[in-house]
Amino acid sequence: MSKAVKPLSDQDLQVLLAQCRHDNALHNVTGVLFYSHGNIAQLLEGDPTIIEPLFERIALDGRHSHVTKLVDKPIEARSFSDWSMAFHPLESAGFSALGGFLLPDKIPPPPETLTIADALLVDLVRQAVFGSDASVAPSLNLA
């Protein structure tokens, strides 16, 4: 998790999306990125020899500060291979052109491949970024 140094504009998010998609495809990295009102949360999946230096580069990126790693652990299978980046729009109309982004109320529930603990962590991160308003961020339902 981190804080944006300055609010990200539509153009900033477009550049970030293109950069992430390109780099992730080259290195077989998957995951999800949340951005809302200067709050950033990212989950990365991939080979540790790729992910560890990638995290170090992300931590040094001047577009954000207060980078905090919450979890670092091996996984059996990827859970976010088909997820797009998520965001809370600065101006709703401006984001209609940004393909690959999801409105907070359109974010799917955590994948079933996650453990209960990991699903709860993802839900907590989502709430930290989007807030706890159920109309903005869907809650995790455990049966």
C-alpha cells in the first residue's frame, strides 16, 4: 500500500495502465491495482525472482510514498490472472475511455482460489482504498 504524492489525473492513470500492462506481460506478472483518492494498493503474482526486484522498483517510484509491504508469501496458483486495474473515478465521465479499469461497484468478489485469510486481506485493502461504504466496495461474504 502507498500514498500518491499528488492526485493521479486521467492521463496519469492512462500512462500507468499502459506501463503496467506492458511490463507485466513481458515478465508474466499478474495481479490487481487499486487507486482511489490518492490511496494505492497493489497485489502482485509471479516468479519471486521477478516480483522481488519489481517491488523494489515500485517502492522507489517517485509517484508515491509510504510504501508498505503487507504480505510476501509463496502461492500455489494465481488468483488474479484475469483481473483488471480498479479505481475510484476522479471524474466519472473521463474514465469511460480508460479500458481495463473497473468502477468500484463493478469489482468482482475475491477469487475462490484465495484462502479465507487472503480473501479477508484483499477485502481489507479494498476497504482501505475505497472506504467501507457497501455501495462503493462489495463486501466479502463467507458462508
